[in-house]
Amino acid sequence: MTWDDEPVRALTFPAFPPGKRYGKKFADTWWGNAWIEAMERTALDPEQLKKGRRYAFAGQVGAITVSPGRITAPVHDGDPDEPYRTEVHLAELSGSRWDRFLDEVAGRAGHIAALLERDMPVELADTADDVGARLLPGYGDLEPECDCPGWDSPCKHAAALAYQVSWLLDGDPFVLLLLRGRAEDELTEELHRRNARHGAEAEEGGTGTPAAEAWAAPVLPLPEEPGPVLAAPLDLAPLLADVEIEAPVDNAALVALAVGAAERARSLLSDVDGTAAR
């Protein structure tokens, strides 16, 4: 199956309730705020942005539907029964750009892990930029559309929708990838396929150990009697007491984890012959 054969996907998110602020600024994440910046930089009237923020906080945006290239939602001025149809458009990435981006990401386990954890490191966005597959919108990339009588771009309704979309992006960067043309399940399947291919190529090129060979390798025998270090629990706390780790890592928690890991290793090694740990 080629990219062109894959179905168009869409996700609909329930309306945000009124009266709740979702971000420290407006969005919580750097990519959510980058989305807002792209919209605000092209605004013709700052007053429309101000009203849009007020509408977003007041819950005057209905359910938001995200599909490749387009976001839609009903937005009202105070009467939910008389909403305006509001849209924000962002161009989809071409198949060749997706191919270049996915080839790069598939070879970087950290990028894949970050996406699955609903994170989007700056390095991942930079990788996309480097291969010409920009994920976040730049200046003029967002195209608002609304059937209200206003002529501003964006109008207050489109601004309200764009502001709330930043909250969706905060929670899940796959929303942005869907807007750019690819759904989460399609992307994860494709990344898995390309990652497996990279692994096979590495084995053929002699740059890694084939899995079958690794599993078939003989297991080195353990000593019959544990040495003095294994014979008693390890006390690593004094060794780590003066180790300072920059925030947000908790030093006490790090010590506890290290001690726990050492105890677990001691127990596994001393029990390998079926006897109780000493």
C-alpha cells in the first residue's frame, strides 16, 4: 500500500468548557505557543485577537474537527443556536516530504519515543525542517475562513478556534501531524516498518549484531560463589550523597532508585543457582 492509497482520517474533539484556563501563557508547550505565534503575527487587527481569546475562554467554540489540511468548528457570539462555520487551513505535506521526514525519524529512537509520549522535542521539529518537511506553521501558513460578515483575517471567530487548537496540540502533537496529512496509526505503522528496515540494513552491513546471533550466543557462566560485594546488600547512599543533579531531577529519588537497582541486581545474581540470597 502506498501513501496515496491510505484513507483520509478525521478526529472530532468535544468542546472545551467555559471558564477554565488551560495554559500558563495560553498554551503550555513550546509547539502550542509556536502555533499561536504563527496566527498572531499575521493578524490585521489586534482587537480581533483579544475578542478571540475571550471567546476561547468563554467556551464559545463548539466541537473541533481536525482533518488533513483543515480544522473546523462552529463559533458563536453568545447564542449557541446561531454559530458561524469557522475554519483554519494549513497545507498538507507532500508524499515525498513525508518520506524524507519518516526516514529520518525512523533512525532516531529518541524521536519515536518522544512522539509516543505525546512530546515534540525541538530537535524533532528541526529534523523536519532540515528535510524540508516543516511541521509547525510559519508566517502566513495559517489561512482562516469564516462565514461571519467580518472582513478581518483572522476574525474573532477564527482566532478563538486557533487559540483552542493550541490546547489540543498541548495534549497531543499527533493532532498537528494529522493536520499535515497523516493520522497517528498510519504514522506509527510506517515508522515501525522503516525502523525494522533500518535494523535489517544495519545487520547486513555488519554494523550491528543480528538478533538471532545474539540470542544464540553462549551464556557466560557465573561464579559458583558470590564475591564479597554480592554477599551483602550494597549501600550506595553514601557514594551518591554528594552528587548534585540539576532540576527537575530529585536527588533523593535518584539515590533511592540507584539503591533499589543495586539490591535487585544482587538478588537476581545470588538467586541464579536457586539458593536464597545471602
